[in-house]
Amino acid sequence: MARKSVTDLQAMKRRGEPIAMLTAYDYPSARLIDELVDVILVGDSLGMVVLGYDSTLPVTMEDMIHHTKAVVRGSEQAMVVADMPFMSYQVSVEEAMRNAGRLLQEAGATAVKLEGGVRSAETVRRLVEAGVPVMGHIGLTPQSVNALGGYKVQGKTRKEALALLRDAQALQEAGAFSIVLETIPAPLARAITERLDVPTIGIGAGPACGGQVQVFHDLLAYATNFVPKHAKQYVALGDAVRGAVAEYVADVRAGTFPTEQESFAMNEDVLREIMEGVA
């Protein structure tokens, strides 16, 4: 079965069918979710979720290529979208094209995602003209967290809301096939979604978006220290993992693991001959 494509997502938008998108950062995670979701996002959130950074800013192109390759190897059906990390597209359009090309050519991504609306529209246009499918991202843009003053809801004032409307329109006109709306008021997300022809993907933007995206580890309560307001935890996987590891450690210390069932046998005569020879 072929991977979902840009045209598949656009068809889902026309049918009013919600798009399910989830992050993954490695091969086993991609294998688990591939048949279930429409889009896998290899987000630069891997910097915080997998690599232990305080923000997404330290994530490099090499990080993104490495993790995207693993996700591509672990998936067959879902569209794979790779984030363009901080400063991989802001310096110049030429550098943006070179780095986006690497994510498609070297890593095997189906599309790239980059942050910013009006300020990124020309870069998006040039990438699309070069044959690179681009997903936009506006609202709370984590790469701009220092400029935004932290992880805060965006678009609450008249000025901010108008700016986000213009950002969304600019990205659509530039050729973005979809736009992520992050941490903005639900009524504003609904208005943007109704205004656009391309699907919106919400994260902390309410139920009216054309689809939703969440972070894999948030959804599973797996090794997370902070649960965002927009996240719903469907299983306490972290507790299950800790419980299993604690049981393993207890068995090792009690001498009850491994047993014969987990061990390999050999011909005792062969062992005896070897030991006699050594002696």
C-alpha cells in the first residue's frame, strides 16, 4: 500500500474526515502506529522528549535526518512529515531548499514542516515550486519561544488574532498543503479552519480543526515530566514500564531470573571433556 499523500489529505478535507496525526521519533514507535494514523510527524520536539533538552532549539539537521530515517524504515502507509529545525530555513531561501531537500532525499520524508506565517511564506512558496510539500505551523511556534516569552496561548487579543488569520492565508497562498495551529483559542481555530481550503491540524486549538496532532509520549504518559493542557493520556505506560523493570530487578536480586526456561543447554559430556582438558 502506498503512503498517504498530499492529495489524500486534501480529499479528507473535502469529505470532512478528520486527520489523525501523531509524533514518532524511532523505528519501533513508527511500526506501532503506522497502520493507525494518517500522518506521522517527526517533530523537533524530539529534542525535549527524546534527547532531554529544555527546548527544541538545540536540535540539528543531523538529528532530524537520523530520526526521520528510522521512522521511515518503520512505516509504510502513513505520510511522514519531518520538522525543519531551528535555523535550517531562516537564514536564506537557498539554505531552506538545501535542507528541505536533504529531509526528502536522504531521510525519505514525504513532506517538511516549518514554523511561521507571513514571514515564512516566501520560503514556503519557493519550496513548493521546487517540488517540496510543505506543512505550515502557526500560533505557538516553539522555535520562537524566547521571542514569545514562553509557552503561552497565542491569538487572544484582536491584534494577535488578525495576525494569525493573515499568517494562515499567506501560507495557503504560498502553497502549504496543511497548517498546524498550536495553542490558540478554539473559536479562532474554527474561524481559520472555515476560512481555508487546506486542512488545519490542531494541537491545543480545539475540536473544529481538520485534524489533530499529539506527542506520542504525552498520549502514553511515557517518561513525561509535564502534561500539557491539550494532551489526553490514554494509558499510563510509564507506570507499566517502571513496574516491569522493578519486577525484573527483584527477580535478579532474588536469584529467580533467569530460570532453565530462559537458559540454553549443552551436552554435559562435551563440557566434562573440555573441563578435564583444561585441568
